[in-house]
Amino acid sequence: MRIGKTVLLLATMFLLLAARPSSCLSAENTIGVIMTGNIPYYDDLHGALMARLRKEGIAGKTEVIVQKPYPDSISLSNAARKLIAMDVDAIVAYGAPAALAVVKEKTKIPMVYAAVYEPIISRVKSRYNTGISVKLSISSLLRYLKALKHLTTLGVVYSSSEEDSVYQFMEISKLAEAQGIRIEGINLKRHQEAKEKLALKKMDALLLTGSSVAHMAMNEVIEYAKEQRIPYASFLLCRDSRIIIALATSPIEQGDKTAEKVIKILDGVPPEKIKPESSNEVELMFNLKEATAMGWKLPMDLVTEATRLIK
């Protein structure tokens, strides 16, 4: 009788173990990742991180838990709390809003951030984190738009729920005011609002800040711009070849460098001893095909500045 119960108990334990994901059985480490929305830029960044972990032989013994909250403060905070409650070995945060959500929880779990806009990096840094920041010139993007069309009114798509996007909106507003350009702000709390809010505006050009919400509304923004026959540009998070002008840093470089820092943390190095970096690979894309179709001609001196041309 006892033998029968023992066999039954062992069989039950075997079935429970077999039902668990293989990564849980073999995982030596656990990494939590927060990446907002459905953003191709973050997908590329995360893909590069995972590729480096596989290359170093880390991926096979590491469980990676990905949280994809909507880019609002409550959803981001909940995602951070879930990972903290799981007591992961490290948290990876893509973008300033995700990184700030983790910092606000005052956790001692090491964090590696990526794609954080450099002017607000001071709000993210602490002894418990390190990462990769992004430095880009909004004034250059404004100059490129002015080369396509005379600007009286510039529409700027941003989200007041994303700190970096607000900072960029204020930055471009000051630059535009100094040049006699009026700013028309399109503040999106949800990406579904884009079509309705854009329909009420009249602008000479459109610029998307590095807002996840704004980039989730990319289709609506491009549709509106084409209907109005106005140029449109993207800042920080663009990997969409339909954009006329885009200024961004390489997500591949950031993902690779983020993985380097994660590996050091998993090896026991405190974050405060891992030097933060700034992304070096800046991509300036001009879409000559779309610009020509809309009747615009980019000056040759600007074309030579491009790192990528779509013909």
C-alpha cells in the first residue's frame, strides 16, 4: 500500500515538473524587462540584447520575463512592481518612462536602462542602476524640416504622460519661438486619439517626439500628413521607412551594450561600478522617394549629412 502511494506521489511530482517551462527548470538567473507599447524600435533593441545573451551563453540559463505595459504612469508602475515582487536579479528598462517607473519604486534590484533621453538622465541615475543614454539634436531636425518647406506653424505630437516627450516638446517650442515659428501641440494620452486630434489642426509640418504613444499612432500621423501634403519627421524612436526625415540612435548598438551591463550585474558587479554610456551610433534617414512624390526637393548639403537614404 505504501509503495503504491509513493509511486503515485513521485508520478505527480514528475508531472508538475514536466509542466513547468524548461527555462524555469534550468534558469540560474532571472531578468525582468519593461518595454512600452508595440514599438518596433524597442523590439529591435530587445532582439539585440537577446542575441548578445545567446552569444555569451547566458540566454540558455536565464529566464527573461517581459512586461509590455501601455505607456502611462499607472501601467508602468504596475509592471515595475510585478518584477520587483518576483525578486528578479536585474531589471532592464527601455525608455525614460519605464526607467523612471522603476526608480520611483525605490528598489535595490539592479536596473539597466536604455534609450533614455540624455537631458533627463539625472532623474534616472542612482547607485542601483546604470545604462545607455541617448543624445540627439532637435535643432537639426527642425533645420531639416525648414529645408523642405517654409514653416509658419509646426505640429508637435507628444504625450504629457511621458517625461522625455514633454521635455522634447518644451525644447522644440523654445527653438521654434526663437525662429518665429508657432507650435501646435498635439498631446496624446492614448494613441487612439490621434485621428480626432489631428483633424482639428492646420500645420505646415509635423514632428513626432520620442513618445511611445505618438509612435503607436504612426499610421494615423502619416495618413494625415499625406492628406495635407505636409512633411513629417520623427525623433528618437523611429524605425519606420515611411517617415520623410528621422533622427534616431541605433537600437542594435544599445541592445548590445545593455546586454554587456546585464551580464556584469549577473556576475556580481554592483551597478554603481559599471560606467553609464551614451549611444554613439546616430542614424539620420531621409526618404527621398516619399519627398519627391510629395513634390519636395532636399538640398544636396542636407542629403550628404544622411547616414541612410531611401530612394
